[in-house]
Amino acid sequence: MNYIASIGSYFIMIKEVFKKPTKWSIMKTLILKEIDELVYGSMGIIIFISFFIGGVVSIQTALNITNPLIPRNLIGFATRQSVILEFAPTFTSIIMAGKVGSYITSSIGTMRVTEQIDALEIMGVNSLNYLVFPKIIAMLFYPFVIAIAMYVGIFGGWTAGVFGGFSSSADFVEGLQLDFIPFHVTYSFIKSIVFALIIATIPSFHGYYMKGGALEVGKASTTAFVWTSVVIIIVNYILTQLLLG
């Protein structure tokens, strides 16, 4: 029953976020600050991970091609499919759930513990709109991050394949172009927008409604990461079935 109550509270929170909006002059500053911290601040780790994930996929595919009848362009094809369909949107989102989600939960949780949220309410400010809405808007830029992750992942695969001696550049590029379906990129962007909303709202929920002191802030961050990851994986399965099934 606690889970059902939490789900209900979560959707009530989402509704409250869009009520009684904060003045645009203040909100604009908050949104730009969140874009810098949540999206731009995560670029480094995402580029680093995407590059090596693409390289690992390329090497593993090459090492598993033992039959001489299988063309070498399969390395580029497998790298493209793996990175665009799954690794760039989903794997990156799990990492973002840890990095960004923990930051959101701990920052809002600390405000709850130190009674800053109560102070906002007393001043007549809709604290949910003030704290959560800028994060939702900032995370709508998340697909741009995923696009960069796709490019860097494929580039990492090309680097590992060509410089590792597993494939020629021409074969790899031919594999990248083989049977390309543009909707797969659209599918990844649709997934990334949904994941962005999950990453922005579930950690906010756990931070906003937490009770206790500094120790509970740490526990709330861990719980938020676990539930954000679980929801991302479930939603990933549902979206894949709906869009590609």
C-alpha cells in the first residue's frame, strides 16, 4: 500500500508543479542555472563513457566474427545499432540517474531539512514550481546530450575498429550506412525525452517529501537512484514494445 500511496503522491506533485507559476524574470535565471548544472555539467562524463562504450562494442563484435564468410562491415553495423538504439539513450540515462538524480535529491532534501522549503511556502511561493519546474525544463535539452553521445559512441567504435586493426575505415563506414532506418534515431530521442522527465521528477519527489536529518538525505539519494533506474528500465521496455514492436 505504501508503494501505491507514493505513486499517488508523485502524480499529485507533478500536478502541483504547474500551479501558481513563479515570475518569469526569476524563473528564467533558475532555468539557465539548472541547464548549466544538470545538462552542460554532465557533458564530460557522458562523452567519456560513450567513447569507450562504442569502442568496446566494436572490439567485441570484431572478436566474435570468426567465420570468414561474415563481412567485416558488420562491425560498423553492430556498433551503430547498439549505440543508437540502446547504449546512448538508456545506458547514459542510468548514469545520469546516478549523477544528476543524486544531486537533485540531495539539494532539495537539504532545503527540506534546513526548512528553506517552509520559508518559501510562508512567503507565498509555490515551492514545487520554484524548485522542480526549472529542472524539468532544463532536462528537455537532454536529447541534445544523447545526440552527442550517439556521435561520440560511433566515433569511439570507428577508432577502436580501425586503429585496433579489426576493420578498415571503408568497411566500418559501409556498415554504418547499411540498412539505416532513420526512425531508430527518432525512437532514441523519444526515449530520451521520457527518461529526462523521469530523471527530473523522481529524485525531486524523494528530496521534497523526505523526513529527518542529514543522514536521511543520503538515504533518500540512494532510494531515488534505485527507483529512477527501475522506472527507466521498465519504461524502456514499454516504449520499445510500443515503438518498435
